[in-house]
Amino acid sequence: MRIPIYRTNEGIPTSGAVVGQDILRGAQAISGFLFGESCARRVYYLVERRGLPVFRLGSMICARRSVLTQWIELQEATATTLGAEEVAR
């Protein structure tokens, strides 16, 4: 049996088992990863209003840990850039 090969955002091949470990299934799991507590409502808010990167498997929202980490880093970089511009004024 062949294991399918997937590519991450960096283009590095990974096995299906690694990709499966990277996926968070459900708003409560995503909330636990982001906030350390289970609060599905906050996740739904971030998806709707802030563009939290998720996808659906059937009716369940899912996200990849690696993609959420990149999204957080982008949010931090944007906030840092905006803060530096305000200080320069």
C-alpha cells in the first residue's frame, strides 16, 4: 500500500500521517490550540470577522496547526508594522 504524499506550504513532501497530525478537527479543538481553552464561539467569530484560515470536512470546520501558526505570525507582523508607523508620526 502506498502512502499518498502531500506538500506543505514550504513545498516539502510529507506523509499522510504527518498531515493528519497537523489537522485540528472542530471549533473546540481549534480554540484549544489558539486560546488554551474550549470556546467555539470565539473561533466562529474569528472565522467570520478576522479571516481565520479554516476549511470544512463535511459540516465540521478544521484547520491546520501550521497554517494557524503562520496566520498568527502574519497578524503579529502587521501589528508591529502598524505600531512602528504610528510611533514615527
